[in-house]
Amino acid sequence: MHRIVIVGAGYAGMAAAMNLAGRVRGRDDVRITLVNASARFTERLRLHQVAAGEQLADRRLPDLLRGTGITLEIGWVTAVDAAAHSVRVDDARVLEYDTLVYALGGVADTSTPGVADHAYVLDSDQDAQLLSARLRDAGTVVVCGSGLTGVEAAAEIATRHPAARVTLLGRSEPGAEIGPRARAYLQRSLTGMGVAFRSGASITKVLPDGVELATGEVVPSGATLWTAGVRVSPLAAAAGLTTDSHGRIVTDEFLRSVSHPDVYAVGDAAAIRQSYGMMHGTCQSGMPTGVAAARSIARAIDGRPLKAFRFGYLHTPISLGRDDAVIQFAHRDHTPGRFVLTGRLATWYKETVSSAPWPTFGRLFSSPAIGVLGWRR
């Protein structure tokens, strides 16, 4: 019996589990166990909508996994013992593995003083619900972090709570990752919905009623959302796996740990180098890493040679509330391309992207030779 344990049921972990289950379907010598802290699938792509007050479908992992043969274990992964080939869950259960897929993604970096005590984050549905409840009474909202999560959250809050005064603070200007035309459209949209944004803002502390900047200025806030920075679980480094300076598992071209080849790393938890440089974590890149890991594991079990993982980015889709969006199409290395979509067509495109995981998960199980973007794997 070849025991495969997958820790983390986010986009990358679910893609790995569903695709691998499809590849070994009908075999009685392979057992797949998926471990996750909650029985609910967290739609991280949509948490800004929940925070603004929208109710999403309650997607349960047991329902998504029904008929796949995957065993689901609900609980927190508290330790990985790479030498003993085991995972400890809730400090009470020990799961032994022959192959481990490490898919414990990133969470908000709350190390800045005051963040853990006075700011909201978007790591889970529960986090988003807490902010949603606070927004009913908050007259001023400060979103810390001008990256894509911060932009989407600020726009969503502003459109659903038009009476609130929303400020977006960050070191860079909103839309710094996209091209000039797309960036100009994004900033005009934010201004039109009443979002004030400030770049070059170095945040030193979050207070109960404001955000302190390096200049000493305090920006008043009735509710503060923190989207400035991500960290990964320290479990991989504690297990003795080779990690980079951010704590991500360093992988080879097949997504195996360079120090422990029986461990595969996917999604935000992996430091994966491509010809253009190091990949950065997004759902867009996370799901293909899960599929590629599943392919490598299935081939290894069968004694077939592995195939190197290759990935190129396609786009940067950004929602601006429910009725507007901007899509920056990208080169393979994620630098901005020539083509940009805005307005209604972009809104439809972004909604299609956000809804894509559900049919994709089913397709990965029923047709495991088909990759996330439709190419044969």
C-alpha cells in the first residue's frame, strides 16, 4: 500500500488531491488522505466579497470529495516528521506517509505591532465574517496594503458601504503590478467610488482607532483591514526540509523537496524556480502546481520517468466591486502584456475565473490527463 498524505485543501492541495485520485482510480494499492483544518473549502479568491457583506455558497469538502476515494481528516497539522515519514494532526493523531504533498498555503503576516490585536485579516471565511459585522458600524475603513487583495477589498467595501470613508494605504501605488493603461483605469475607478489611496506609506503600528505611519501621522480608522504581507507556516523548516528565506520549501523541477524527495510542495508553500525566475503564489499558479505534483507522484508509483514542471502566467484579473473589473493580460513571466479588458466584459471574465475551480476540480478527477488550463498533462 502506497500511502499519500496531502496537507492543506486550498486551491493547490485540492487540485493535487482530485487529479491524483483520478490517476489512481480503481487501484487498491494506493491510499490518499487529505488533511485540512476545516470541513469547509475557503474561497480565498472571494473573501473580500464576504468581508463586504456578501453571502457565498457553503462548499463542504466531504461533498466535493464524494466518490473520489479520498479519506478526509479534519484537524490542524501541528508537526511534520520528515525522518519518520509522519504528520501529526491536532497533537493527537499520527498519519504515516510514503509520499507527502505539502500544501499549507500562506496567511497574513501579522508581525507588525498592533496588527494581531487591532486589525482584521482575510485568511478564512470566519475572518471575513468578523470584518463584515464590524463594517456595519464603521464610518472609516483603512485597508493596509495596496496589492491586489487590498485593491479588491477596498473597492468591494466602498461599493457595498457607500457611506463609509475608505482609505487604501501602501508602499506602492494601486495597480503597480499591471501596465500603465490598466493602472490608470483601476485608479480612476477607485477614485470614482470614493476610495482615497496613498502610496509611499510606511506603516509602523496599528492602533485601536487608527494606523500609525513612519512619519508619526495617525490615519483614523474605525475598522482596519491588513493585507500587507504574507507568511507561510514554520512547520516545513521545523521538519528539517530545505526552505528559502521566506520559509517556503525549495523544490526541484518535479516539485519535490530538494532535501527530501518523498515530499512534494505546491502553491504558496513552494519555492519553485522557472526560467524567468521564482514563481509567486496565486490561484493561477497554485492549481497547476497541484496537478503537476499529482502527475509526478503517479508516474513515480508506476516507475515511469518524471516530467519537469513548466509554467507561464496568463493574466492579472482584478475585481472592482461587482460591476467593474480590469484584466491585464501578461507575458509568461507575469510582466504586463499589450491587451487589457475593462468594464462589463472584464467583470464577466473575472467572475468566470473566480468560478473556475469548481468545474475544474471535477474535470481533474474525471479526466486526469487534462491540465488546469486545458492542455494535456
